[in-house]
Amino acid sequence: MASISSSPRTVEEIFKDYTARRTALLRALTYDVDEFYTLCDPEKENLCLYGHPNESWEVNLPAEEVPPELPEPALGINFARDGMKRTDWLSLVAVHSDCWLLSVAFYFGARLNRNERKRLFSLINDLPTVFEVVTGRKPTKDKPSVDGGSKSKNSTKRMKMSTVKPLCGSCGGNYNADEFWIGCDICEKWFHGKCVKITPAKAESIKQYKCPSCSTKRGRQ
């Protein structure tokens, strides 16, 4: 674990740490889910799922020091594995992972002032939760304001890209502010423009964008 002296201190540093750990947990529960499932052997001792700032994940025993240097993830996630449906168990781990990510972020953010804590939570809240991604549930949208009708849905989505830090629904790559991204209006996943062959100029003329997967599903109906 990182030492206290090297811990993130600013809102930006804490949010960067949060997104890296979140990316690691999402990888464990989606792309690497078979490996993760196998590692969570109910015959082993109490196991925890950790996400690290370098975007790697691991299943391991809890920290031995008391109190631990950082808040600890849910203990014993492996014990419930064989007593539940696989999807239900993964959903449960996802919920506990969201709780752990928030606890670590606000452990680091304990010395922030009120406005900084509010900004940190706003940045975090703009991202789908681990639970939402793992279960495929769409985040509940805020009701549009009365004077917000003049802006198109696409322009609003492009505007939010300054705070949203998603994974590409096509290649799984991380968000990069220097690249053009586009969001699907059906499944609400985000994509590199180059991955779905959409340029910024072409996006301006699209009233409702459907990703390749949603377009294929629509065509079969």
C-alpha cells in the first residue's frame, strides 16, 4: 500500500485514484470475470477484492495491520460464491465495491474543505457505478430543467464528456480528453469515435446515435 505521505491530496489527485481503482474493479468483474470467479474459492480463507491505483486488481486476504492504512473492502466475498446465482453474486460484489471506492476516496478527502468535497462527489457521481456497469442497469437521469429544452441531447452529452471518464464500449480503452468520443442514445455506452467510425463533423448531423451493437439488435426486431 502507498504511504500516507504519497497519498493523493487534491480533488484531481483523489479522483484520478478513484477512477484507476474503479477501472481495476470493473476489469475484474467484466473482462476478467472468469479468472476472478475462479480465484474466489469458497474453500479459502476470508478474501477481498482490491483495485489498485495502477489499474490492476487482486483477490487477497485483508490487511493484517489494525487499524488498516486504508479502508478495507468487503471481507469474505468468496464464501457466498457457490450459494448464489453467479450474476447475483457478482452484483453483490459490485455493490460492496462501490462502497469501498467511496470510502477510500473520502478517506483521502477528509482534509478537503466543503466545496472541494462537493466537487469530488460531483465528479464521482457523473460516472456509472460499478453495480450499474456490471448489471447493465442504466443510471437514472435527472429531469431536464424548464429552460434546458433549447439544447439537443447530443450537445448535452458532448458537454458532459469533460467530467465523464468512461471505458470505450468497443475496445475497452480508457477515456482520453484528446480523443473524440460519442455516446449511444440507446444503451448509453461511450465509444472512441475511431472505433465506431464516427467523426466530430459526422456526429453533428446525427440526431440520435445508435452504436453498432444496438443498430444490429434493432435490425433483428
